[in-house]
Amino acid sequence: MKFTKMHGIGNDYIFVNCLEEDVKEPEELAKKISVRHFGVGSDGLVLILPSEKADFRMRIFNPDGSEAEMCGNAVRCVAKYVRDRNLIDADEFEIETLAGIIKPKVISSGRVSMVRVDMGEPVFERGKIPMVGSDGSVIDEMLDARGTDVNITCVSMGNPHCVIFVESVDFSEFECLGKIIENHELFPNRINVEFVNVLNEHEIEMRVWERGVGESLACGTGACASAVACVLNKKTGRDVTVRLKCGDLKILWDEKSNHVYMTGPAEDVFDGVWKQ
């Protein structure tokens, strides 16, 4: 099976062109191929498939074999993959995901290096995130994380996110709190957890604990959710730079359309062959 390893500011995935390759049991393949010391090593497996609704379809599998609805960094890489390999001629096209139709736009000349993605509208209703409990949104609400009280703001960007504001993203309880909140009983499908330090009205730092992954270097949907949470909590404007460990993402929550736009890089790492 031929594959390509790619990353978006350190959030790395293994991409398989299923227009040509036949992948059986992707859940099990993701567990094997994602292992960093015994497999290829990645934050997950991404399949690029034909679609009846869009130009392409994307499926994402975490290293634990679970399937994710969406990934902002992965969708930018898919856009680069299909454009660089002449699988499509247009600079703007549609990709079907479990979170709906996502619309990336290539903004680089020559080989693609930057992609802008229309990530759609953020969702705040508890039942649609999903969260247990009564209807309504969760903005700056207290959560008991096994004896540690944290204030949370919850947003869905097609996948669930819990945003927590901190004075520094480098704190010793990061892994412990990430695990507890990811698996908290409030979140029936588990949840991604973002810890955010607001630097100023236009810049934030973010560290992410990803559902089914653990800590990853970046999360595109998490950056979008964090920027939206900042606006909801009146901490920043609608146009922010999200600073992550290995690079930045530009996030705009457009007031007129209510859509969130993410702009960032996508890079090839290497091509290879997996002997199944």
C-alpha cells in the first residue's frame, strides 16, 4: 500500500489515496501504522476517497482506531495532496467529512504551501456538541475534574471541543487534566481539550489534548474552537493568530456569515510503501 506522510504545523498524518488503493479494516491499520517506534508514526490515518456529494471524501482514524469527524490540519493536507498531484485543477473545491462538506481554498502558487479553509459555523448547543444535560450553551461554566474545578467553554466545529483559559499553557497538570476531561461523563463521545493563554486582543497560545490521541503539536479545529471561545468570553477580537508549538494558524470568525475561516500551512514529509 502506497502512502504519503504529511503534516500541518506538526500535526502529522499518514495519507492513503483510496482512488487507487484499497484499504481494508482501517481501524486496525490506524493502530499499527500510527505507532511511532514500530510503525510509520503519526497522529492518525487519513483516507482520501471518492465522494457522491463533493469532489473528495476524507475519513480520519485516530491511533486508537476510533474515527474522528474532522481535522483542520488534515483537511489542509488533503487539499495540498490532491492539488499537487493534479487530482483536481481548481484552487477551491469541496471535501466531504463526517462533519459535513468542508471547503478548502489553495492560496499558494506552484506547489501548495498554504491553504484557507471555510470550517463552517460553530455550534454551541449542548446536545449537538454533544454534552449531557439540559439545552443551552456552555460558556465559562464550572466543571469538577475529579476535585479540580475548571471553567469551560464548549464548542463543536464538527467535532467536540472543551476550551479552558489558563495563565500559562506549560503547567504540570496538563496531561492529567486532559485525560480526565476527555473522558468526563459529561461528554458521551469524549472531547478534545484546549488550554488557552490569551496574549492580547489578536494573539493566543494553545496547547491541545486530542481525543483518542493524547497531546498533539497542533489541532486545526481546536484552534477554531479556541478563537470562538475567546470571542464568546470577550477576551479577543474575531481575527486572531493562534500560536502552537510548531507554528501559527490564522483564524477568523466572520461576523456576517458566522463562518470560521482557518489559514495555515501543509507540508509533505515523505512517500512510502506499507507492506500489509
